[in-house]
Amino acid sequence: MQTLLQDLRFAFRQILRNPGFSLTAILSLTLGIGATVAVYSILYDAVLHPWPHSGIERIVDVWITDSAGRDGTWGLTGPQIRQLRQTHAVEDVVASNYTDQTVTGSDVPDDDVVNEMTGSHFQFLGLPPLLGRYIVPADVPDSQDPQPVAVLSYKFWQRHFRGDPAVVGKSIQLNHKTYTIIGVMPVRFTWRDGDVYIP
């Protein structure tokens, strides 16, 4: 113990005697540790724990570039999506739209990202829910209004319901419209940074 204290006193004196060298060493260590953490974070997400969706290498996102060089998503109507599904060029076509909506019905309104999704979207991504079920085609009948059901992201579930496992069957209001919660997605699931998913 005495030797350790002597070494620490000696190191402290050297730091005070050569502050420029000491600062350079500390900055070098800081940058090295920061770079290591950054590289490990990328490898952890990309290699060790890739996207949880099944068949991710077969999923494509269609964008269109107009004659002026502007990129944009490809807006399709319901009949156009159904027609594309009948072609042999694609296995399935799913569509989603995200909006900012307000969670109402509680003491403090809260703005969140709500993803509107076609009925086969969750099946297409192939990740089972953590609780309950996800949106299925029966929730989005052709030529009818979608069912008022909602699936919660894991973070939203933790933030608004404190991880209550009995959340399935409860109600949530989005812009004063009531939805029945049918499921909660796992912690690693995300789609367009959505907080709530509705048909």
C-alpha cells in the first residue's frame, strides 16, 4: 500500500511538472477510448445484432427522382398497391405513412410519431410482438375504414404505461380518437421511429 501511495505522489508531481505532456497523454487516451467505443457500437449494431427483421436483404424502399432531381417517396393508392401485389415482380407490397399526433385523454397531451401501416406490414417484417398481436390484414378491410386498434413501440409502452404487461386491451386516444391497444413490439423493433402503429 505504501508503494502505491508513493507511486501516486510521484505521478502527481510529474503531471504538475510537465502539464503539456500530461494534457497530450490525457487527450490521446480520451480520443482512443472514444474511437474504440464508437467502432464497437457500430460493430455491435451492424454485425453482432443486425436488424431484427427477417429477410432484411430482400426488402427495398422505392423512391422516385423527378426530372428536376428531387427525391421523394412513391405515393400509391390502395388500388395501386393491390395491383402491384398481383405482379410476379414482387413478393409483397407494404406501405406506411407517419404523422405527428397528440396522445390525448390524459393530464398532459404528448406529441408522438404515429405510423399508419398496411395490414400485412408486420407479417412482412417477420418480427413477433412482445405482447398481444400486431396489425393483420383483417384490421384493414378493403374499401372500409380500418379498425381502431394500435400497437405500441417498446419505448412508448415504457414511457406511457410503465411497462405494464396488462396493457393489451386498454385504450389510447390519438387526436381525441380512441384506439384499443392490441400489442407491444420488442425493444429492438422500430419502423420510421414510430411510437404507435395503427392500420
